[in-house]
Amino acid sequence: MRVKICGITKLDQGIAIARLGAQALGFICVPASPRYVSPETIRFIVEQLPENVDRIGVFANTTIENICQVTVESNLSGVQLHGDETPEYCDRLRELLPGIEIIKALRVKTPETLETAAIYAVRVDTLLLDAYHPHQLGGTGKTIDWMMLAEFRPQCPWLLAGGLTPDNILNAIDSAIGNNFNGVDLSSGVEIAPGDKDLTKVAQLFANLSQLAHH
Ligand SMILES: O=C(O)c1ccccc1N[C@@H]1O[C@H](COP(=O)(O)O)[C@@H](O)[C@H]1O
């Protein structure tokens, strides 16, 4: 199971979370977010991470030029599109960033949102499902109604996000397991404050996930 921990802002926390078992770390490149980190800070952190850890920049409704520039400057291995990016936008990014993982986040408001997944699934590497919030794009701590996911079978790997915590992770995964379910993404559920990760909660998360292997 792929585990991505998002909203990393501090080097020591990034290294500790990678050691605890995260395969991917996320860096918020959305200036309005309290978890925003500059390309210089991201680069400083990623240069000191183990090479096998994915380094994902999270963007929302920005220009393709900005994403390309930050990807190079920060040495990212992937980009997460968390806004209203169109399928054509994803195609263009794919052309300009060969070899970089493209993750399209869908903020799930109703079951109809899940129908749009098919359009993106053939254009991006990974889909990510997050909860819809009327005023915030992400990091909201809101959960998706997991019952909606029973029939979700996209053509590409997908990650579950939105309000996941060490306490609800096993129930969430239970609802999500199906075709191409690839892992989970957590941010505010393992934090002391926005951008300040709680290593005790991250350790608890991995302890709880280890129970999956025993079933
Ligand atoms: O975390 C943010 O501040 C953020 C800002 C803008 C877009 C996305 C953001 N975070 C992403 O939101 C999801 C879910 O977060 P949570 O677990 O509910 O707190 C996650 O993928 C973050 O990458």
C-alpha cells in the first residue's frame, strides 16, 4: 500500500516520516495555503531524503509554466493537480513533463464527480479522491462519504484522501479496496497545526496499517 503524507514543511519531519515508512511526501505549492513551502525550501528538503521517496508538489489552478518551473527548481518526481484543471491541461503537462508522475485530485461532492474520473484516468498516472469543501481546496480534514466508493473502479491507480486519521484509516481502506486502489494520502489528520506534523500520530498510522498485513 502506498502511503503519502502531505504538507511537509520541515526537513527533520520529512526525514522522520520517510523513515517511518511513507513512500511519498507532498509539498504544498499553493501560496494561499498555511502549508505553503517555497521551491527553495522544497529543494533543501528533498535533497536530503532517501532516493526512493516520491516527492510530490501540490498545485491548484495555476499556470502550466509555474508547475514546470517549480518542478525543475524543487526536483519534484510528481505533481498533484488539486484544482479545476481540465483534461486538456493534463495532456499538455504530460507532454511538457515526461517522466514526472501526474496525479489528478477530484474533490468529490456527489457520486457524479466520480463519473469524471474516466476522462482523467487515461491521461494521468494516478487519481486522488479528496472531500469537497465549499471554500477550501484541500487539507480540510473533511472525509468523503466512503459508501460512494463501492463501485469506483477507475482505469488507473488511485489514492484515497480527505480527513484520514490513524483512527479511521482501516475503516476507510475497507470501503475503498477494489480495482486499482493504490494507497492513502493524509495531511491534517497527522498534524499538530497546519504544516507541523505529529510524529506520534504518523507512527500510530503505520502501526495501524501494519494490521492490514495480518488479515
Ligand atoms: O493541505 C493544503 O493546505 C492544501 C491546499 C490546497 C490544495 C490541497 C491541499 N492539501 C491536500 O488535501 C488533501 C486532503 O487533506 P486532509 O487529509 O483532509 O487534511 C491532501 O491530498 C493534501 O495534499
